[in-house]
Amino acid sequence: MNLRSAVEGQEYIIKNITTNDEELDSFLFTLGCYSGEPITVVSRKRSGCVVSIKEGRYSIDNPLAEAITVE
């Protein structure tokens, strides 16, 4: 399942991030968004969602949410 279809308020574990953008991969890694880390969808917006990773909250768009596979 990808992050876009995740249930709001439930914690998931990041399984994989599928993107061809090396710079984006590096940026996500600095946020703590990488395989094995817990992630929670805090709220949804039309253009994306707000997620909680470690101690921070970040707004991500729908294409990126679809690229993050969770379990």
C-alpha cells in the first residue's frame, strides 16, 4: 500500500520509496524518511497530505505520497 491510501492517524512503517530523483531521495533521507522508519498521516489535503516523521511534520504532495510504500 502506498502512503496516499494510508489511514489518517495510523502509524505505518516505510517499506520503500520509489523515485528516480536522486536529489529528492537525499532530501527525504535528511528528513528521516527512509525504509524501516515509522510514518503517520496526520491530515489530508486535496493536493497531498501532512505526515509525521520522527519529531517533525511535513506536507507532501500526492505524487510523492504515491511513491512511498508503507506496511
